[in-house]
Amino acid sequence: MMDDLDRELGPRVDLEDDSNSSDTNSAKGHKKSKLPLANPMCEETPDESGFHQSTRICLEQIREAMLHHRWQEAAEYMACYPQMLEDPNQGSRPQYKELIMRLSTEILHHHPNSKLEDYNNIYERMKHSGFKHYLMVSLEHSFHLLLHGHIEDAKHQLSVAESWRYGKESATQCQKTKLIQAYRSLLDYIIWCDKKFTLSKTDHPDFSDNQEMRNYFRQASVNLKEILKNPGVWDPFILSYVEMLEFYEDHREALNVLNDYAYDNSFPPNPNAHVYLYQYLKRHDTSQRKLMKVLKILHVLVPSHELMLEYSFLLLQSEKTSDHQKALGVVLEMLDFACWRSNMDAWKLLKAIIQKLQLQEDWKTVVHEKMAGRTDFWPALHFTSFHAIKDSEENPELMEVKASLAKVLCPDLILKYTAGGVTNAERT
């Protein structure tokens, strides 16, 4: 917010002005920036009119009051500043309208005596200040109402915006309308959740026969189902739709939605889509082979994801020797990331994998191949004297597990990961 004010009030730099020679610039010890600077929306000029001067000074006072948290003073000045909208030359600019809305809502957010009606007045004025703003201001208005618990009012705002039209519908307006419809359906889902929670508190809840809940489900489903026709990241909307489908035991449709969301190539890569599919399949006792198929793709997208522990465990439970080797690679990739460095579950799983691999004759070759690209950074990442001291003090069990693996993972190195003054080389 302060950056916006600074841009508006700051002096304009003429990038076309070549009056300063290169010698002058060299003497000053700097070069003129070639980066484009944001043009201020308001600046003092020699032929400035009284109207422009008053609005510029008013904005300066608003900024000063906000910087020092004098919200009552800022509100008083803000009551005058919207007269800028009456300027036929500059008042119609979108940046002025957005600035007025941002300043007004920020002041009201901090003002001790602000009321919901004040917010509503600002949003309604901004909606009708220009047709290009109507849809997005309506969406922001509904967000504000939702944050204050007025769910039905928020839904009403979106319902009105959903039916709003102006002239010939452009591609941009069509996209915004779809976004409005999606959020309106999300509010239907929220109301559905409230109804479900209220009904669950009764002595004899009967969800299957509750027509009101089904009405909200149908209303929400219409647009939530349409979302998949528009590539994008729609996590909260997909989760809401799947939850309702699962509640009414429409598992076929729920699975179709999740599969489309995860595997449709027109959508951007989204790790969460595979997480949601995995969690759904796991809830419904799907075979381990199908679970591993989902986690395999997640592993490619996010090798450090917490679900990689489950993926490694599933691979370890497999009867295939090749899966055991894959499990080793998955855990080692997790431990390549510092966030897993002190995770006991990851190290215990690595130890279990090594122990299972040791039943094979070529286990040393397998471990050597997996560690080939890691011997240059793993000692510094996991097996220094600092790590030994830290682990022995904070987690002796972790120290013991890591110490037992150090020589197996890095057999040709003398590591400084010591316990009781004994090096790993001396242990063996």
C-alpha cells in the first residue's frame, strides 16, 4: 500500500532526457537506469490547477497519517480524496479507482469505529465507478463479507455479479464470470457444510432425507463440475466437490474428477492433484500397486514430499527386488534435502531398506550406484562432527541409526561422524 502511494507521489524521472552527458554521469559515479519506472499518478507541476493541488496535498496527508497510524485523521482526509474521480482527465483512470478502494478499506480495517456498512458503501461505490471493475470488486466484496461471517450476504453479492452483463461479453469478462460462478458454488459448499454440521448435532440425524442439503449440493455441483473444463489450479474447489460426492457415495464421479484433475495434460503440473487422488484411493482401500502408481508421479514432481515415506514403505513391501532398489533411491532423494536431515522415520526406513537389500548378493553394488553422485556432498550434509554432537545431545537414537549406516553408505571415506570419540572407520 505504501509502495502505491510512493509511486503516486514520487517525482517523475524522464528516461528520454539526455541532457546529462556520460561524463556527467561518470563524475557522479553512477549510470542512468535503463529500467522502466512507474509513472506517478499525481505530481506537482508549474501549471497545476487548484483542484489538482488540493487532491495532491490531500493524498500526501493521507499517506502521512497512515504511516503514523493516525486512522481517524486518515479517514477525514479520505472522505475528501474521492473527488479525484470527478476529474474528467484523470479520474477515469483505473489506477485511481483501485487506489481509492485500497486506501479506504485499509483505513477502515484499522479504524476502531469502522462498521460493516462503511465497507459496503465503499465497495458499492467502486462497483459503479466503471463497468470494468464491477465483477472483481464484487468478488472482493464477497470475500470481506465471508471473513466477517456473513456467508449468505457474500453469496448474494456473487449471485448478483454472476447475472451482471455489460455490452458484448469479452473473453476477459467471460473468464471473470466463470471465476465468480466458481466462488459462488464454493459458498454453496460452505453453507452445505454448515447444514451438515447442524444436522449432525441432532438426536436422530438423517442426511439422506435432508432436501435442503441436497439443494445446496446440486447448486454447488453445477459450476464445480464445469471447473475441469478450464485448465488451472482449482484445489479448494475440487476438494469441496469431491467431499460432497463422497458424502453421497458417488464414488465413480469423485474418482473421475480426481483422475481428470491429476492426469489431464491441459492442466499445469500440480503435485496437490496427485496427493488428493492418493488420499482418496487410500481411504477406499485401493490396491498397493495403484497407490504406488500415483505416488510415482508425485515423486517426479516433488521428491522431497512427505508422502515419499509412504511410497518407499510400499515399495519395500513389494515382492519385487527392483522395487526394493527403487525404495532406496526414493529415501536417498528425500535425504538429499536438508529438511529431512534429522527425521528419524526417514533414517529408520533407510536402515530397513539396507537390511533387506543385504539379503541380495549384489547389495553393495546397488548401494554404490545409488550413492555414486552423493559422496561429494553427503558427508558434509549428514556426517560431520557438528552433526554428531548435535544428534548425540538432541536425539541419541538418531545418532545410533546414522552411525550404523555411515560406513555402509560411504565405505571409502573416513567420516567425522563420531560417537564417544570413536570414528566410523574405527567402528568397523
